[in-house]
Amino acid sequence: MPKHKKHITFKLPFRKNIKIKKNLFFNIIGLLIFVFSSMGFISFARAGNVLIILNDILSGYFGILAIFIPIIALLLSSHFFNTAKLKLIKPHVTVGLTLIFITLLGAARAGRFGELIAVNLASDFSGFGAFLILLVTFIVGIILFFNTSIDIFILMVLTGLKTAMKFVWNGFLQPLMSKKAQTGSRQQGKGEFITSSPLQGNPPQIQPAPAKPVLKGTDELNIRTLSGHSSKNWAYPPLALLEDIQEQKADIGDVGMNSDTIERTLDSFGIRARVSEINPGPTVTQYAIEIVMGTKLSKITALSNDLALALAAPTGQVRIEAPMPGRSLVGIEIPNRRSEIVSLKRMMLDPEVSENHHPLTVPLGLDVSGRTVVTNLGKMPHALVAGTTGSGKSVLLNAWICSFLFRTTPEDLRLILIDPKRVEFTQYNGIPHLLTEVIVDSEKIISALKWTVGEMNNRYKLFAQVGARNLESYNERPGIQKLPYIIFIIDELSDLMIAAAREAEEYITRIAQMARATGIHLILATQRPSVNVITGLMKANIPTRIAFNVASLIDSRVVLDMPGAEKLVGKGDMLYLPADQAKPRRIQGPYLSEKDVQHIVQFLRERVPEVHYTEEVTEQDVTTVMTSSGESRVVSGDGSDPLLKQALDLIYQEGKASASLIQRRLSVGYARAARILDQLEAKGYVSSAHGSKAREILQRPGAHMTEPTPEQIHEQNMQEEIQGIH
């Protein structure tokens, strides 16, 4: 095959032939074209006689598009410098730009060449034909210039048009319309936003999260003991016992895109709104939106599922707070793609907790704005906690217990822990803050409740002797023995209600009604918030509610009397409803590992090796009776109601036995009347129930029916006093 020539030969008449390499020859040509291109650019400055002539020539032939000539010449010169390894400009770029230049030249009739192209095309193909030819040439030039396909080109055109329209709307039309709306009359100006602050054109503000507290070597909790001075003989557990958890930052996603999605979704349903504030929290990010006057909030709350679909919410649910307390805004809470872990150590180091000297101060967690939320158990004064398995209910209880252990001495606070599941609180056995070992048996639970009622009554008598109104004022009196706070915590209320529903409800209700001033506080937790577990009487006397993730809307209504808890994401995400507020507050609860609890318990066990419990807490007179249905039930005393003898005399006189008769004649509630009938049936005095008919009397009262004991008479008097209060 013939070889390609690597040289170019020039024949000169007066010298020998000159051989130049091809690459060098092309480089020289490219350099000459580059010089021409540079002169063309400089000529537009109209400096120098030659350059002025060059500029006049370019302007005369190409008009206002003469600038394209030096640009195309520059691209053309680069091709002469291309090699196999280095390609500065690809040919399709130069060809595409040339076609675009020719099209614009003819369309604008720029210069002599432009006039020539336009006139010839119009005369040969008519005006419409000339337009089509120039349009196709322009499109081909664009496709070649960007090296793309026709479908991508169409997509680029549509995207450009959309961007241009949005720019025109946001930059010109929307401000103009808003100004007209503000200057118009009230009738003509419907659609104004409720808030008066103009936010048009301004992006929503992202509220910064508070700075995390930093652990210092001298950090200590500010604690006030009941005696008014620090305990010299007691060593408080150091915060160093808690492990340092690597708290990953929450992934809140693209807030700008989410804001646009919220506004567009609401607009598609005829609701004009705008995002004015963004609050990134540990579990959810709250988008505060403004709505126009006349918009019903029910229309927005009904769109929670539509918003969740449009936003592709990670949990598939979006909670809407309408309105936000104290503000003319609606909060849309979107779960974060990755939640932030809020450790108990971080909460204990926060000034809200560390600088609060009250021993009953407990941390709740961080709200949707990342701010610390704390509460005082003495102001609750009792709490109801509900949530499904794994929602964070037991973790919160452990965090509160450990908070008490960090802040109090055994002389300041004592705990009664109830754990029917036998898995959560048993690890606290052996610490000096316990009044008794962790209780797991139903009989001992009722005994503890009965003892607590007796302790409450005894404290009221002591208060009356010294003229004190509550525990704090009593402990401030000189020369008396200080009384500690008593925290009664039940981890699983449903198990207790199954074993002893009537007794448990009666004692819990009495404690919740009267124990606040005596320093006795109840914390009830359950994972089954149904109406037969959390009765209406118990709810009425326990105003503070904490709801974690629940299974259904019905369960949320049982706990909070409103929906919302069924849309929580779990893992510590909760709704906190205090007694002085009408709407709950969303909070991410603190996290405490099992190792942290073990470290604290081990520290306390080493400080106090021998612990003396109050045995009478679990040794109250409690027994188990069998009901007519064959079920066992725990009752207090010896199984006999103090009014049992009076009820027996009554049914003997009337010749029949029914709950309504006992309820009416002895002035007791239906629950107590039915309980008396069950006891009479267990002793063999009356028959079992037969539908709605009265029970038969099986035997006359015998000699073994003794008079009530003094303790039973005292119990009866206390119950009558409680009923008189109601």
C-alpha cells in the first residue's frame, strides 16, 4: 500500500525545493487564522486604520452579527492544532455554530449576506418556506453544537421555557399582583395572607438548632436537698457514668424542594399557602406555612395523606398541627430520613436541667425546633404514658428513674417500682432509693397501693398537726423528721388490670385524687391503651399524658382525647400533653442504654452495700378470691368488704340479692355493690347470677360472720369521706 506523505514540497524558482512537515504546515495555517480572529475581535474597538477598515468590511457584510466571524474563525483555527491525542474543539461544534450563524443572518437580514439569504429564500420558497428552512437549519445547528438528540433538544426547550416563565412570574407579575392586592379595598383584596409580614420573594427561614452542651471536668448538677443543704455523707453519681454516644446529625433532606412541593400540592387543591419558616428537629422537620384569609383549616388537615404522597415521606405519614400554638401558622411535620439520637447525658448537661435545683425535675427531650424540654413531676402531678412495643416508653421511664438517682439522695426520694413483665425494672434491685424490692406479683402490687393510700392518709394527719399545706412546707418546719418524695411507677398497667381491675382502679384513683400535696406521685405506663385498661375515672384524675406511637387512631383518642399519636415514627418520638395546655407538643425523648443503667446501679450498690427495705409495703392484708365466672381476683383485707355484714342483713330482710339493691340502700357505687355480691357468692350466701334476675339466698348468716374489725371500720370511714368529697 502506498505510504502517506509526511511532508509537503514547495517548488521555488530560485531555490531548491522546500519540504515542510504536514503537522507544521497545518499549525502555521491555524496560527494565521487565529491572528485573523484576534484582529477581528480587536477591530470592534475601532482603533488603528487597518482594523477600522476590517471592522467596516465585517459590519457591512454581516451587520450586527459580525461578531460571529471572529468566533467561528477562532474555532476553525483550533482544528489545525488538533492531534490524535489532543483535540481542542470537535468539528460538530464549529459546524453547528456556523449553521446557527447562517440562520440568524438570514432571519435578521443582517448585512449584505443576510439580505441576500433572506431575499433569495423568500423569492424561491415563499416567506413561510423560508421560515421553515431557517428553522430546520437552526435546530440542526443546535443539535450539532450540543451533540445531542432531537428528544433531548425538545426537553431542553421546554425546561428553558418553564424557567423563563417562572422567572417572569416571580420577578415581575407576582410582586405586581401583590402590590395591587395590598392597595385594593378589603372586599377586592380577598386572598391576603393572615400574617402581616411581607415575605413574597424571600426564601423561608431555617431556624438554627441550639448549640449542644459541652462536658467539662467540673460540671455538676445544681441540686437542692429537702433539708436545705447539701448532703455531706452522700456521693451523687457522676455524669461520667453515662457513655458518650456519637450523635449523628439528622438528615432533613432537601428543604427547598420540600417547600416547593408543599406549596404546589396545596395549590393544586385550591389552597394558596407559602412556607415561611423551617424548623429542623431531631426526628421531624416542621414546615410552618401561612395561609390566606378565609381558608378552612379542615381542608388542610384532610390533605395529610396527599402531602405524604407528594413529599414521599419516609414513614408514609405526615402530621399537621393546625394551628401552631401562639402563632397564625400551620405546621406540617415531615419525618427526617435519618433521626438524631438524643442522649440522656446531653440532656443532663443542658442548662435547663443542670441549673434547675428541684429534685423532681426530669428531662423530656428535644422538640421539633431542637430546643430542650424539661418538666417538674411535682407540677404534673401524675403522668400516664402509653405506646406500643419498641416506641420508647420504657426507655423514657428508665431515663426518668436515672435522673432521680443523679439528683436525689435516699432521704429525699424513694421509689416503688412495679414491673409485672419482670424485664424492665428488676435491674434496680439493691439500690438504696427503693422502698421495697421491685414488685412483680399482683398481690404485692395491690398491697403496695394499699400501703401508699395509708401513707397518704398518715401524711395528711402529720400536716394537720403542724399546720402545713404540702410536703415542702412540712419539711421546712424545724425539729421534725423530713419526709421523702415517693414516686410510684407501674410499667405495665394492663397486666395489673387483668389481675385486679377493681382494686387497682380504686386505689389508683384515690392516690391520683388526693396524693399531690403529700409528695406522692404516680407514673402509669401501658402498651395497650384501651378503655378497659385506662378507665375514664383514672383519666379524669391523671391530667398529664404522654403518648408514643400507638397502633390506631382509637388508641390515640384514649390517651390524648385527640388523634395524632398514630402518626408518630417511634423510637422515642412522642406527644406530650401537660395539664395546663390544650394541645400536645411533639418531643424526641432521651436515649439511655442498658449499660448506662448498669453503671449507675453498680455505683449506688457499691456506695450502700446493705439496703434495708420497708417490708410492710408488700405485707398488707391482701388475698385472692374466685368470682362466679371462675376467674381469680385480688382483693384487699381478708377478702371481705367492710359493708359485707350490712349487705347480708339487708338481703336477708328483703329476701333477695341484687347489685342495684345494695347500691341503692347502702349508697355505694355499682362496682362496689357487685364486688360485695361476689364475696357473698364466694362465702356461699347467695347463688350465682342468672341473667337480669335477682340472686337466690342460699343460707342464713352464721355465727362466723363477725363484726368489722377496727381497721375495716377505718377503711369504711375513709371510703365514705372520699365519696363525700365527690
